[in-house]
Amino acid sequence: MKGLLLLSRAIDNFITWIGKAVTWITLIVVIISAGNAIVRKTFHISSNAWLEIQWYLFGAIFLLAAAYTFIRNEHVRVDILNQRFSSRTQVIIDIVGVVFFMLPACLLIVYLSIPFVELAFVTGEQSSNSGGLIRWPVKLLIPVGFSLLILAGFSHLIKCIAFLKGIAPNPLVHHRTETDEEALAKEITVRVENKQ
């Protein structure tokens, strides 16, 4: 089990690195969106490519950050009934949900999306909009994002089983003392100080 917990930690570190990198895409989207709006209103010039890159990056944020959200236990849950159960029962319910619902759905999406991406790549599929972008990079986000979610699910299963064996903390409990906003502010402050 120790080896599996090390693997889980490695997966979590990899997904965390991707999740933190994806947060910077949000800034890029804001800059592109603001720049596009300013150019459109000031110079009466519009570009479908700039609009599409915003959509592509929004898709990247959603698909690539889903696994990060999952490993941080920040995804949306409907805990009306689940809260009434013991921690052990909650973890067992999570295991059942991951094994029988999340992982099969993610595997199916990855399996079905690969030919979809391959066809777009081979044919050089372009947007139907005038001046639009090629489509395969945004379609590639689908199998990549769901593959990351599969890794996150596997890591979560390891932590759940370790909890049931009594050798790891409950993976459903938040172990943080600061909000996401406070953590982000601290990270930005540290980066600014390191650059000076």
C-alpha cells in the first residue's frame, strides 16, 4: 500500500502542477478578451480567430482543471443524504461512484474522442467561421482532460482504500486553513518577491 500511496502522491503532484499552470490561462483569456474588445470598439476591427482562441482557452481551463478540482475535493457534491452517514460509509460511496460511474464514463469519452481528434488532425479541419482556427488542438483537450481525470480518480481510489485500511487520512475532508483566494494571494506575493 505504501507504494500505491507514493504513486497517488506523484499523480497528485503532477495534476497540481497542471492545475496551477492552467490558472495562468485565465489571465491570458482576460487579456485577449479585453484586447479584442478594445480593438473592436476603438478601431471597428473584429477577428473570428481572436474570438475562437478565447473559446479554446476556456475549454482548456475547464477540461484541464477538472482533475485538479477533483483531487482537491472542490468539485460539486450533493451531500444531502451523504452527510448523515459515517466517514467510512461516505468513502465507500465515493469508491462505488468512482469505480462504477466516473472511471467508466471517462474511459468511454477518451476512447470515443481519439478518432474524433485524429480525423480533425488528418483532414486539417478548420473552423467554419471566416478567419477561424484549426480545430484539432481544441479537440485534443477532450482526451487529455479526461485522461487526467482518470488519473485523479485512480489516485482518489488509492487514498480511499488507504483510509479504509486505517493508514491514511480521510480523503473527503478538507485539510486547509486558508481559502483559495488567500492561497492565491500568498502565491502571487511570493512570486513577486522572488522576482525582485
